[in-house]
Amino acid sequence: MSEKNRLHPRNKNRTAYQFDELIGVNPALAAFKHINKYGNESIDFAQPQAVIELNKALLQRFYDVEQWEIPDGYLCPPIPGRADYVHYLADMLADENRGEIPTGKQVRILDVGTGANGIYPLLGLNEYGWRFTASDIDEKALENVMSVLHKNGIKREQIEIRLQKNPDKYFKDIIKQNELYLATMCNPPFHESPEQAFSESKRKWKNVGKGRISESTLNFGGQSNELWCDGGERRFISGMMRESRSFANQVTWFTTLVSKKSNLPELYKVLDEIEAKRVKTVEMGQGQKTSRFVAWSFV
């Protein structure tokens, strides 16, 4: 089987998708399988429902999540890429733990902006037994995550859901007094405006051989707060970094994905400003692109 060797070595989806096996756990995926121009079995990744059914199959087959849904219009994450963030974070934590990955319920992680998919807590719980707090400003999104947790028998002490009532805050009223977290995670809104998000979606559709994209198709791929915010990811992450200073004694490592490499110099300046003691940038190879997360600590 061909191997996606840019993914993390522990990623369960490094090898080519075995569609017969995946269809066995999720028969609905069969409707979307086809032979691509290279003669390989695949799906049309431009069809949102095809990606959803693929995700359902991957979560069932590899991560013990038997039932998973997202409401119409919410972000459908690529499972292999999200799993890479979890694995590379585990490696970074191992570097701080004499080379041993910290596992089990004593490891507490905060997922800032978990969305309706709750993907990082689901993967982190399955892979390493981590305990999660998952927060978001969208009550409907959190209701969906709670439904997924209930259907899969996941208890509150494993993944706890918290609503952030102030859209301008990240940690305030989410991290409770005396709570300690080994790390935080975040997949921030990348774009500065709905127009920029739409333009990027058109570019991606062109890359997969689709000529046109409608507003309805764009909306299927993420709510506004998932895709864009004023100032884009630079402003969002800068705000997170500045607020993190107030929680320096409760979190060992703050981390966030950074989509645009060009934003790194400005973000490093913010970390200097808030006097972060340690800063790491971890690069991750996925497909033809390289993604990354930035981590900072006051310890």
C-alpha cells in the first residue's frame, strides 16, 4: 500500500484508504467512491457529504467513535491532518517528560474553539487517554458535540463542554480557579473577511478540478466564526497570546495552529512582548503543504 509519508509516523491514516474496509463500517461511503484519473479508488473531496461519510468511516474504524455527525453548514475537518496536530503535540510534551509521552486522565488539555465536530478531544482521548475541556462561543456547535459524546458513551470527566459567553475572550471563565492544564490547542479562524474565505474556497475548488463554487457550498464548509474574524488569524492569535499571560500559572504549554507562515514574525513579537519564557514552532507535513503550530510557555 502506498504511504503518505509526510504524515506523522503514528498517524493511523498514513497508508492509502482501503475503501472496501471503510465501506464495511460505513456503507453510505460507497455512493461516493470512484476511480480517479490516476486509476486509484478515491472520493470527490469537493463534495462535502463525501468527506463527511469518509470521516465517519475513519472515526469508526480507527478511533472507536461509532456515531459522529455535524450540523449542516459546519466545518468538516480532515481527520489525518487533525490527528497530526495531536501526535506532534504528544511528541513535544514527551520532550518535556524525559522522552515519554504523558498519557491518561492526569493529562488535561483545553481545546479552544472545538466547533461542532469536537475532533481534537475525540482523537486525543482515543490516542492517549487525555482528559479534555472543549470550549466554543457557538452554543449550537457545543450541543452537537455533547450529542456525539452521549451517543458514544463518553463521560463528562473525559471530555467536558464549556460555553464561552464572551466572544472576545479565550481562557477567561473557561479555565476555572485552581484548574491546571498541561496544554491548550486551537484551530483559529484563518481569514479576515467572508470575501477572503470565499476567494480561498474558490481557489481550492479550482485545484480539485471544479470550476464554480456557490455561497451555499462555502457555507457548508464552516460557520462564519469558524472561517473568519476581524483581523484574521493574526489578530485572533495575538489576542490569545496576550490573554494567556493571565493564565501563566495554570497552563504549561499554550499552542495554536498558524496557517500563514507570513504571520509568524508578528506573532513572535507578541510573544516577546508578553515575555514568554519558551517558544517552539512545530512543522507538520500534510499532502503538498506544510502546516505548523506555535507553542509558548511561561514556565
